[in-house]
Amino acid sequence: MQALEELRIKNSLCTACDLADKRRNVVSGEGNPYSPLIIVGEGPGDQEDASGRPFVGRGGQLLTKALQDAGISREQVYICNTVKCRAADWSTGKPQNRPPSNEETLKCRQWLIPQLSIIAPKVILCIGAPSAKNLIKRSFKITQERGIEFPSDYSEVILASLHPSYILRQQRPGNDGGYGLLVADMQKAWRIATSS
């Protein structure tokens, strides 16, 4: 899709905030630009920054597995993040991932909102509270409001689910850490997205 590629090229040159100083790659997004479902996470981590692709680290592997368990292939959806460059704390010399600041998130909306407009999905599935707070409402509470359908300026329906990184931290023997909830939310989002 030409418009999306043109946006990606412009995005790759962005210096609107300090995240541009240390990034290796701008992680714009990937997948089916004609998909009725777009999955939006928070921002790239180390693996994503290195590869230029969203959700390819441990959390990304869990996301891909959850999609498969929901009966969806990764190639059927479009995946991106609210922030396109890795947010990291470099104070110790070794970068540690950190949440993007409000300023960084706001500056990156110049890329996210046109991206959503070009793809024009029927459904947006926010992955994690930061994405939901960016696109649904500032007061979003992931444990109380995940899976609930909300109206949106960017799609017919928007909902949110748990982030794979959160699930990985919560998993214990006999406890899936919320993995089943993520799969169920993906199934719901896909069912709405593909209904006529």
C-alpha cells in the first residue's frame, strides 16, 4: 500500500523526540495493511529495535502463539506500536527498557494516527494498558476493562487485552498468567472484525 509505505519512509527519518538519538531502527509496523484488525502495543524493545520489526522478542513470540491459538495467523493482521522507537534508560551505560514518556507518546501520534487512518481497521486491539490509555481513555484499567468494547475515532470498535510481557512475568506452574484471557480477547476481536 503506497500511502503506508510513504508514511513509513517519513517516519524512519523522524527526530521529533530524544528517542531518535539512540535507536537502531524505527519500528513502524508490519502485516496485512488491508486487515480488519490492527494490534497496537506500547513500543519496541531491544529485539524490535535491532530488527526493525514489532513484537519479535519473547513477548512477541507469545503474541504470535496466542494469535495461532486464537485461530489467526500473524500475516492476517497488522501489528504496530503507539511509539515507534525504543524507550530505554541509558543511565547505567546498558539500556533498560522503560515506558515512553507522555511527551514521547504524544510526539509519536503524528505517525500512529495517520497509520490507523490509512489502514482503517474495523477493530483495534490494544495490547497492554499504555496502548489502551493512549487510544481508549487515559483512565483505562486493564484488569477491570480488558475485553470490553469501546467506540473509537479510529475504528468501529476498540478493545484491549493483557500484554504478553505481563503474562510472561505472571506465569507460574498451574497459572497461565492471563494467557487464556489474551487468546479469548483476540478471538473476540477477530470475530467482530470479520463479521459482516
